Amino acid sequence: MPESSSATREAYDPTELARRVQRDLERNFLRFRNGIKYVAGLDRPGLGLTPKDTVWTHDKMQLWRYRSKQRQFATPVLMVMSLVSRSYIFDLRPGNSLVEYMLRRGFDVFVLDWGVPDHLDADNSLSTYTDDYLPKAVDAVLRISGAENLTMNGYCFGGVLALLHVAAHPDATRNLITMATPIDTSAMGPMTSMTAEGRIDPETLIGEDGNVPASVIENSFRLLKPTGEVADYVNLWDNLWNDEFMESYQAMTTWARDQIPFPGAAFLENVHLLGRQNLLKTGTVPIGGRDVHLADITCPLLSIIGEKDHIVPLAGAQGLADLVSSDDKTELAVSSGHVGLFVGRSAQRKTLPPLCDWMEAHTERVA
């Protein structure tokens, strides 16, 4: 019997029809239930739940050390976040957490949380973070862990800060990892073209407190994917019945809308030095009154980039290995988006295993 005839008989089979009707009724009930919860803001998933201790503070910064009874490596890992996003993305939710995965692999994990800037932070320059805050945080990690050096892992603009810091202060960093880090701003598309010479004056984006408001940051990300919100809602409706999907969706949308202000002075430097002049791509950036050279980075380097990243496109993230002097340098391109590098099921298969394998090969084990 032809396959089409078989499929037609199956479609009109009373038992199969009853099963489909029952399934659709159940899913519609779940859609109604989950829709009410979503609109009312009920049953929000807990975020950043992996047990941790605040082991050091300075100004608005907090340094978190995650608890573990199975640390196998003496070299601690310091996670460095961008200045405009919340650091709990590293530990989004149980079963979907970069921190949790690294802990299972035996690493001693620290996360540096910048805090939420206000008018007191408006004058924070790039040098404030690379020459003052990061060295202090590194000293705290080494003192608390008892280690001689560490692995620094910077995400997005946090990777830029990590690069500039290690180039200027290389002694304490054993390994350097960057994830979705912009290198060539000429290939960044709307993210840098919005404030290119002759277009939007970056000064006009500064709020009354001297910082770029969080709402401006959020809207700029939306402009990169103008139809993304509509597509998200269509996907949400299709999966509204799925409790697991709803938890993941709510966790990600909560983080994506939870932006923080960009300190004004650092933002203007970012636009003029890294955006308009594209100096990071040249390998030399004036920071704190002197030139910082990426060629002074000699430690092992792992650069992880997303092939489907719409915020830091592939072409904008490539080329870092050519700018450093490290003998041991690896570029890992993963078929994922900006956050999908380390969040979601795909990351658990494609990114996190090779990331931790690389870290194991470059990390001192506990004696």
C-alpha cells in the first residue's frame, strides 16, 4: 500500500483522532493555566540559585565564591561580566548554569559582580575597571583561594575588560578565556554604526546621573533584532503548554530585560576608542594615560565565538589570536547565539565540554 494511503488511514483512525483531541485539550488547558501565571507574574523561576558566599566587596562590587566539596583544581576561575548586564547569567537556573557545570568538573569558581552604577560611578573610565577594580578583585581571589595565579574568563564586553587588564597586568593570569567578545567593531553592524561618526552623538545618550540609562541599553539590543520580540511571542504561544519551556523562557527574558546603566565615562571611551577608531583591532589602546598592547599577552588563550551571534557577529569576534603573543592560543567557533554559547541544552553539548576540557589541560590540579 502506498505511504500516502497509509498516512491517510492513520489520520482518520478513530483511536488516533481521539488521542490527538485529548492531547490538544490537555495542551490548551495548560496554555490557559500557564498564560494566567505568566501575565500575573506568578511562579517565576528562581535565578542564580547555586550556593555561594560573598567573600569580598569594594565600592559596589561583590566577589562571589561558589561552594563546592569537589574542587580538583588549584587554579581558580574568575568570571568577568559586561558592564551593562547582570552577572547571574553565569548561573541562570539549576540544570542550565555555566557555574554549576564548572563546579561539577571540579573547578573553584568566582564571579565578579559589578553592582548597579549611579551618579557616583559616572566618571568610571575603562582604566577604573582594568587598572583598579580588576587588579583588586584578582588579589582577593588569590588571597582567598591561596593560589598563585588564576584563569580569567570574560564574557562580551567583560572580555574586552579582561583583555585590556591582562595586557597591562599579566603576572597573575595563568590562562585567559574570552566568550563572544567584540574585537573588530567595523564588523559589528548596528551595534557600533548607531554611534558612528556623524550619526548619533554619544553625549546625547547620557542621562541626568551621568550614565547611559538601562532603558537605552535594552532598546539598543532590541534594534539589533527588530522582529525578535514578535517571533518570541509566537514561539511562546506554541510552547505555552510546556512547563519546562516556560521556566527557561521566563528565566531568559527576565535576564534580557534586566539591563543596568553604562557608566558614562567608560561608555564615551568605548564609543570613541573602540567603536569609531576600532583600536582594539589594531592591538593598541590608550588606557589610563599610556598605551596598552594586546601583544603583551603571552598566557594561553581560548577565544569562544558564536557563529549565530547577532550582537557580536562572527566577523566581529574573529582575529584575536593574531593580536596576542601567546604560543598556546585556540579559537573555538560554536553554532550558537550570543547567550547560547553557555546557556541552554546546545551549550551543554557543544561549548561547555570543550571549554572545561581546555581549562583542565591548562590548570594545576590540587596536590
